[in-house]
Amino acid sequence: MPSSRRISKVNGIRNKTIRWDELMKHDRVKYGILIVILIISLALFAVPVTAADNPWGTPMLESKTTVPILDAKGICGKINAPTSASSYVMKPGKAYTAELTYQNTGSMTWSQANGIFLGPKADGLKFTPVKVPVSGEIKKGKTYTVTFTMTAPLTKGTYYPEYRMVQDGTKWFGTTAKWKVVVK
């Protein structure tokens, strides 16, 4: 036998006995209708907006735009300084010309307009404290040689300057070039 509960008089309404199974039956209907309305609403709002309907001019839910990929492969590099068995040898405070050649293996064209530079990392900051911008446009598959000046630190010792391609304010990408330099 279904359970029932007596509800007391509230605001002038007389006492009434409500069967819980009847109440639940009505709630199930109410919740069912709400779920159907929710599903229909989601289906209506999930339709991709066309560029004509969208004030931003592009589809909001589905984009066919590909994100350009930044990548670089280090090809070769050298410093115009004397070498020993496994390192370059520099005199303190003296400037040397260095070259690094990279191949653009990504889909984005490298240019100053796209904010592409060769950047010093780690000990590289002691030799070249600023980023070196690329010149011209380097498209996918093309190689580019960055020529820059490295000035040896005044403090003698062994250093490992590193350089890598960077999109300014965004991310480092590609192969990191690393040399062993003895300043003496």
C-alpha cells in the first residue's frame, strides 16, 4: 500500500492527504518536460553560426582556420674564433662574429612582422644580451642564416651559450644551439 502523508492547514487551505506516488508521478512528468526543453534548447544553440550572422565575422563553434605552427631545425653554426679540441676560445671582452643556420620546418613564415627572432638563453645572455631579428621573409622549408655578434664576458671561465628561435612574447621553438666557449 502506498505511503501517504498528512499536510497541515497552511494559509487557510484545509488539511489534505497526498499520496507520494501520485506526487512523484507528477514530478517525473515535470522533470521530463524540463529535460526535453533543455535538450531542444541545447540543440538550437549548438547550430554553428554563419559568418553573416556573427558580428565577429567567423563561425563561433566550428572553425576551419588552421593555427600556424612554429618550428625550426638547426642546420649548422659557427663562431669566428679560435678553437681547441672541443670548444671555442675567446679573449675576455673581445667581440666575435657568429652564425647559425636554421630551416623553417613549421607552417608560419618567419619575419619581423611576425615577431620572429634568434634569442640568447642561459650563458648566451652573457655574450649576446639582445634578441636578433630575422630579416626578410623565411617561408616553410627555406633556410636562414642569422649572423650576430658575441662579445666574450670579462670574467674568464668556461661557458655554454645557447641560442634558439623565439616568437617575441609568445614562445621558444625549434632546436637549441649550444656551444662550449672557454674565455681566457
